[in-house]
Amino acid sequence: MEILLGTVCVCLLVILCVLLWKYISVKKNIRHFSEELEKLKDSDYRQPLKVSDFDKDIVELAVKVNEHTDIQRKLGNDYEQSKKQLSTVISGISHDFRTPLTASLGYLQMIEKSGELSEKNAEYLGIAMQKNQYLKELSDEFFELSKIDSGKEQLNMEDVNLSNILTDHILEQHSWIAARNIAAGFDITDGIIIQTDIHFLTRILNNLMSNAQKYTADSFSASLKRDGGRTVLTVANTLSDSGSMDIDKVFEPFYRMDSRTTGGSGLGLYVVKKLCDKLNWTVTAKLTNNVFSVKISI
């Protein structure tokens, strides 16, 4: 009886050891699975998921995960390829648009300067010029976006005096500020040097100034200062109807506060966001007491 009881105990102990080993092995494989899946987040990681346990279910799970990963990777590659092709198409179309539109605007301006139009025809000409200008802005923005998204445009980083460049851009706004009696206030710290791509910086500032020109009601301001280890650029303006603005959508493509009354492509701030992302800058927008502001932290 004692021999039988001892045998049973030994058998139970063996079974317990086997179950414990199995449990430890499963936990180990789960941790391994988790680590490998984390690595698969990196699009450049190409190693298939491996297991050290030859349990049928675990091996089958690893096979399914590898199959799923291969499918996702192929879909990702197809998407990137399609995205590049679309960027190329948009770039080509935008380029083809820009040339005849520029020529068309030139001819329209010549007709306007001739002064040989009746009042009604002059009105029609003004509308035609406005529509052509809108199409040109749109094609320019598309062309810029296609270059950004293609990934072919390399950053050319250099030291630039942001204080001087911002001041120059603000001085260029004098005509519309004066014509519309806009109250302007500027606080620009002298001698702020940053390292950036001058083309990207110029495009960002042009779009910020253009956005302010379109939407400013009665006051416009810009500031540039150091804040700890960062440089902060803020452009702000009052709005005539802040109730029509959705602050959460201002960096989305084709968003315009009121497309019925305001010109522009609706891509200006979207391009600003894309360019800032490329430069690893942070850009945010805020609406406070009818004042809309864009803040860029460099």
C-alpha cells in the first residue's frame, strides 16, 4: 500500500513538474512574442517571429503572426508606392497648371492696364483675375505638398538670422495693414539665430502672413523670443467672426473659416504643419477672446 502511495506521489510530482515547465515555457514564449511584435513596429525590421517551444499550438500561432506580418508589410509597401506615384502625378499636374495660369494672369493684367474696358467688362475681368489667382495659389500649394510628401526634397540646414528674416516678412505686409487701418504690434528679439532650411522657413512665414492678411479683422501682431532652450514664434490676429472657426481643424487640408467670403486654397496652415513636422518643430493654434494665434516652438 505504501509502495503504491509512493508511486502515486511520484507520478503526481512528475506531472506537476511537467505542468510547471509547460507554464514557464508558455510564459517565456508570450514574453518573446511580445518583444518580437514590438520590433515589428519598425518597418525596417525583417526577421520572422521565432519560437523556442515546439508546442503545436504555439508554432501555429507564430506561423499565423508571420503570415499576417507579411501581408501587412506588403500592404504598407503598396501604399507607400501608390503614395509616391500620386505625389508624382500631382506634381506633374500642378506644374502643367502653373505655366498657363501664370501666362493667363499676365495677359489679364495687361488687359486691365489698357483701360479700354467698359465698367461692366472691367468687373468681369476682375472676377476672372480673382479666379485665376485662386487656381494659381492652389496649384502652387499642390506642387509644394507633392514635393514634401515625395520625400525627395532634402533639407539644406544652415544658420539663419530668424529675427531679420521675420522682420523683412512683416515689413512686406505694410500695404494691406495700412490700407485696412489694422492696428499692428510686433515684439521681435534681435539676433536670434537658428539652424533651418531657408526654403522651408520662407514658405512657413509666407503662409502665416498670407493667412493673417485673409482673416485679420482689426489687429495683427507677431512676436519672436527665447523661452529657455527654445525659440518661440507667435503670429496672431483678431477675427471678424470667430464663431465660424473650428480650432481643431485649422491644420487640416482645405479647411477655410468661411469659404463663401474668404479667398485662399485652404492649404496654407496645412502646409505650415507639414513643413514644421519636417523640421521637427512644434506648431499649435489657439483661439482666445476672438484672437486667433499660431505658435511655433523651435
